[in-house]
Amino acid sequence: MTTPEHKEQLTELRQAHPGWFVSYDSGTRVWSAFSRRIPDRREREAGIDFLIKEPSAQRMNEELARQAEILAALPDPPARPALPRTFPRP
């Protein structure tokens, strides 16, 4: 059963890190966070995770903050070339 303290911590984590779906499993006592989008290769190579599991809300907050720092430090991805607006002729 999730305690009122866990519910409060869950709300705080979700508000502080809106790019992640955060949950708490009272059976295993594990905090989990799934990224709301799948990291690209460049982000994965820099250390961005899709799933994070931590034993406490504090450690989860620290790890999600670290993930945000990694993302902020990454340069913008190269621009993709514009696609032609017409169909190629045979």
C-alpha cells in the first residue's frame, strides 16, 4: 500500500520531471521512471536512459536531475535535409 508520504513524493517527482513517467511499487519498494520519449542514439551514447529504477525518492530525484544535466549539455542534433515537395519523375 502506498503511504501518503509516497503519494506526496510521487507528485513532487512528476511535477519536477515532466519528461518522465514516475511510479512507485509498494510491493518491491522500488521507484521507477520511464522517459516519455525514446532516447536517440546520440543521447544513449551520452548516458541517457529510457528506464531508471532507484530505491528511494531522493535517489530518483538525483538521477532524473543528472539525466536533465546530460541532455542540457548535448549539442543540438544536426538538421535533417529538407525533403522535396514533389514526386520524382520516372
